[in-house]
Amino acid sequence: MTAQVDFDDVKVGDEIPVRSKVVKREDVKAYADASGDQNPLHQDDSFAQMVGFPGIIAHGMFTMAHLTSTLTGWVGDPAALKSVDVQFRAVVYMDDTIEAGGRITELDPDARTAKLDVWVRLERDGVTEYPIKNSTAEVQLA
Amino acid sequence: MPLNTQLIGKTYDEIEFAVERDRVNQFLDAIGDDTPVFRDPEAAKAAGYADQVAPPTFITVIQTMTSSQVVLDKELGLDYSRVVHGVQSYAYERPLVVGDVISATPRLTSIETRRSNEFLTIESEVHDANGELVLTARSTLISRGTGGP
């Protein structure tokens, strides 16, 4: 399989389609079971409150999985994702709507690869937060 | 209390892991990804893969085991209730597929103090049963408030 995005059809500055989803408590519980990360910070509101949060937060890797699904969904082949380098910068609470996106910053015509700035953002009480920012990915285009 | 920087460079036990269909499907359910090459063995084979492809962050399943060796290392002195995940990076040689048997050997590569926090970085090279490199994972965990005097 090869990427479904052709190198000749993109340019620096292009943004990939944004994907959003609402983070539900049952999904975060399912993620704890699927990943094996059973930290109570992601499951037990009273524990989360004890360490200073209003309630449980999503796993950073749960949020990153949404970003990589957005990237592989755009490029059309999981093998086209060559690398991803993510910084977790803000927490995600239950019922937040997270939006993953990216912008092409660099193109290599010889290798037909693209580098992107990537992020996950959300709006909460009129404020924009970036659970993932200052982050990059590299993809192999067709 | 600061972390034990004497442990920088320490290599932990190799962990072996089989990429099983049920685990991949359970992971896909949790992240809500229904892409056919991840979900459907026939779609994956039609696309040239040996079997269902595991999504890019599926490797976190094995990292939970590799990182916990470091996190629970009594000589390191880490209080897990202070830990948050700061950075995660992956460099892929190829996607994992159902049926792969992989092994990962974590290494504590650095401990750095920035303001009152300590940043510890764990790197793992993941190889398949033929000894070929599949991916390299790097995680930075932040130990909040342990870097101060």
C-alpha cells in the first residue's frame, strides 16, 4: 500500500483535515484497560482532586492516538507515517471536544516526504488550550 | 527528593510481546479508529500487509510494561503520583501487524532538572522476531517538584 496523498498535490502551509471528538469517560476507561495504564488519575475523580485537578484527565497517549489517527486517516496508509514527536502541554477533561490538526512546514522533493507541525487543541470556557503543541510528524507521500 | 542520576544509562530487562488480534481490536475500540487496514484482516491483506495493522500508538501497550520497570526502580526514587507524561516520540521503520512478536529493551538515557521539575527520558528500540528494527520509542516523564533544593 502507498500513501493516498500525492507529493505533487501539496505545498508548504497546507493544513490537513481537522478531526474532532468528544472525550467520554467510558472511552478513557476502555483506554486504561486496552493500554494497561491503570493510573487512578485517569479513573478516580477523588484521586484526581487530591492531586489538584477538578476530575479525572485523559491519558496523554489517548490524545496522541487521536492525533495519529488523524494523520494516518489523511495520508491513507499507516506505513506512510515515518515519525511523530509530541509534547503534552495541557490536560484533557471528560466531555472536552479535542481537535487534531496539522500544517505542512517542509517538503523534500527527492524523498517525497513532508514534515508537519501537528497539534491537538480544545476550547474550554472560552479559552483555547493545546493538549499537544510544539509537535511534529513526518510522512511519506506518493 | 531528587532522582538518582547515577542510574543514567541503565538498561532494563528486555520485554517480549506478541501482537494479538484481540488486543489490537480492544485498542481500536478504545481510540475509536475504524480504518479498514486496522480493523479487517482482508482489507489489510488487500493492501499488502500480512494481517491487521496495529495503529501507530499501539506500542504504548508494551511501553506500559517497559516504563514501569524504570518507574518502579527503587534505586531511582521516583514518586509515581508526581509523574506526568511530557514528551512521546516514535520513529517507525514499518507498522506492527497482528502476529508480530516483538521485543523492547528500555534504557534510561537522561535525567535533567529544569526549575523545580526533573525530566527523565526512556528510550526503547523495538525489534521483531527476525531481529529487525521496527521502531524506536522515546518517552520523557516529568517528576513534578523533585528538582528543587
